[in-house]
Amino acid sequence: QVQLVESGGGLVQAGGSLRLSCAASGIIFSVNAMSWYRQAPGKQRELAAVITSGGRTNYADSVKGRFTISRDNARNTVYLQMNSLKPEDTAVYYCNVRPAPYITDYWGQGTQVTVSS
């Protein structure tokens, strides 16, 4: 079955950096787009970044220029490098994949990121 396991969250001061990792299993990782979503308290889950199988990336306006999504197909892992963190980046971050036939979304357990001011 599909499993996504996130790691790397934590508490950081504003202006700091964190790198999140998501290890995937149960899918042919290299052919799938991978995404990072986040959900702040009292808010809806939102897309933060996505990377296609070919390495093309797209970002939410709120993180553009500060976050970088990347992938290592040899390790079946997707990363989210977060720099210049702001208190408004505080959220639970989730890894996501929707493999063929593109019907079901799979989510990791989430990792908490807290940015103090």
C-alpha cells in the first residue's frame, strides 16, 4: 500500500530555515508528481508546492522565493527546503501523491512546523 512518511518539522525562529523530507513507498515514485500541502490552525489545507515527475515546480504565491521543492528518485524522497520562515508559515505540513488512475489522494501523517516571532 502507499505510504508517505514526513520528517523534519520543528520549532524555529522567524528568519530561520527547516528542511522537510517525505519518504514514499508503494508507488513507482519517479513517475508521480509529489506535493506539499499545509494546514494552519482554523484554516483549510492549502497547496504549498508541487514537483512533477520531470522536475517542473510550482509554488503558492505565499511561499514563492522562500521555499524550494526537490526530489531524489533514487531515494523515493521529496524535500521542501524552507528559508526565511515567517510566523504565518506555522502549520502542519503534509506530503501528498495522487498516483494513476488519479482518483485517490494519499497523505502522510503530517509534520508540525512552528515559527516563533
